[in-house]
Amino acid sequence: MAQDTSSVAESPRRRSGLLRDQVQLIKRKDCDRYEIVPIEDKLSFEKGFFIVIRACQLLAQKNDGLILVGVAGPSGAGKTVFTEKVLNFMPSIAVITMDNYNDASRIIDGNFDDPRLTDYNTLLENIHGLKAGKPVQVPIYDFKSSSRIGYRTLEVPSSRIVIIEGIYALSDKLRPLLDLRVSVTGGVHFDLVKRVLRDIQRAGQEPEEIIHQISETVYPMYKAFIEPDLETAHIKIINKFNPFTGFQNPTYILKSTRLVTLDQIKEVVSEGHKETIEETYDIYLLPPGEDPEACQSYLRMRNRDGKYNLMFEEWVTDSPFIISPRITFEVSVRLLGGLMALGYTIAAILKRSSHVFSDDKVSVKIDWLEQLNRKYVQVSYPLTYVYII
């Protein structure tokens, strides 16, 4: 049984020692229940996971009835992955996903992050039903049709622990009911990549449509309505998961400054290869808050013959080579304004001249960067094996 730690409420700052000893309980001022003393330090994804597990266990020991946990954060930050990880560790808990309470009739100008979109009446009715020990009917929402397509029965879990997960899970409508408040955030850059990849799968949207939506509605809604709520969290988690590791069908690029001859390249590609000369302009965009000297995750917009492509890529250095998984989307130039509204800044615009040899398996380029006076050979391939020349 956890002890009443009201006497140490004035010291919620850095706590060292075992993870299990870092969670302390305190009696709430507004009711006869306990909550944890807020942890000031922002925690890693893994450490936050174990702290949340420990907090849930202590709260279930100390408080009667349902234990409600809110997990909130911006789109793409990893709330769902975090919640699923907790569920896998504690399968006796229940999860309520706020996305299922979307009311499509309230959508204005395609803004799916408007706080007014949530059907709080049904959500609160479900929560109070569970608190009363009754099974409830939870809505099922289909993202492709943007509509409620049915309901599922949710019983009171044997653990008495229910996680409410969503961008507004710490809103003022829910906070009074929550025993534990958790925020999960990443960074604008990785959250952007994760949101794009997720919505391609979940809603079948086009990448440019997703990014416009993020810059025009998602990010403004986050700054205005979500970010202030996250400051109230007992536990703040920074998710540094690298979304590039989850690329689907990426192109793998191997780069080297090693000098090679045209004959050496022709030995690698097939006899029926194509040989072309290309000229491109690359706009390198520095992610918000990144140090330009240390950043290795620039966003790149490439202009070739008036057509623009947006590139997400990650560099893995294994001297003398750079291996760079990359995924590319065709976009319009107006997307640049939306990215700059998210806090990206133009770091450089580089002219690139390329001598390209390609067949149906591999592309080999000799690239010349005019401003940097640098030449290197680049090998790209859509498979997971490496050509080295």
C-alpha cells in the first residue's frame, strides 16, 4: 500500500534511484483520491513507459473504483504506440481512443483537429457508465469515410484501469476525472514524417494534402489548444523514435566521395542501361529547433524541370560511405510556404549536375555540387542489398 506523501509535495523535482521509487503519491485537494506528484523532468519513451506502469499500479492500490489515465500529445507524436505498449504489458486494462468520438457533422473546412469535433457528450456518458460499473457502447469511427459506422461493447476492465488516448485527452472537460495525466511529444520534424506516413495508410490521403492539412490546421490547433493542456501532465514523455526506420518501400542511397571512372560504372549497370545528364536545384530546409551545424535530418525539396519533390531521408555514416534511406513525394511549390509556417527555414539552395547511368535495378550517378565544389558517386536501389563500386 502506498503511503500518503502529502508532506513531500513541495519537492516534485529531480528524483533519483530505482524507477519504482520515483513515483510518489499525494492526496488531491478537490476530492478524496490520490494522484502522483508531478515529475518535472521530461522522460524518454522507455523510462516514461515504466514510470506510467508504476503509477498505474500505485493508483489502483490507493484509489477505489475506476482509475482514469489520460494520454495526450500532438498528431504523430506516438500516443497510440505508447498506449499499445502499456496495453501489451497490462492486458487487463481498457483503452478508449478519442478519435472514435469524432462527429463528422461538426467538421468545418476540413479541420479534423478542431476541439469542437469531439462528441464529448457520448465520451463523458461512456466514462460515467464505466465508473458506475456498467458496460458501455463505444463508437467506431471510419477515417476513410469520415463517419461513425457502429459501436462496440466495452466492459469495466478487471484491473479497473482505463486509458483515454487522444490529442485532447488532457482537456479541461476531462482533467477533473483523470487520476493520471501523461503527455507524449516528439518534435515538429519527426512528428510531421510520422503523421504523413500514418495518414497515407489510415486515411488514404495524398502526402501533399496531409502536409497542407498539418501546416494549415493541425499545427495551429496544437499551439492554441493542445500544447497548453500538455503542461498539466504529471508525466511528460519525449518520444525520440526515428520514423525513418519504418519507411515503406524506401529507396536506399549509398554515397561516396571515392573517384570512379565511367568504365567502372558501366561494368556495374546492364548493357541496356540509359545514360542521361540532369540538372536539379535542392532546397534544404532546417527542421524547427535544430542546430544547423549538427543536423542530419534536413527536409529537402528538389526542383527538376519545374517539378518539385519532397524528400524525407536519414543518414547513416559508415566511413567512407553514407547509407541514406529515402522516401519521396511529388508536391507543388506552394507547399514550401506551409512548411515554413511550421517553423522550417531555408538553410541552403544547391545546384546539382548529375551524370546518370540507370537500368531496371540500379541507378548510379556522378553528382557535382557547384557551390560546394564537391563531386561524389551515388548508388540508389529500391531493395535491401547494397551495390558497392
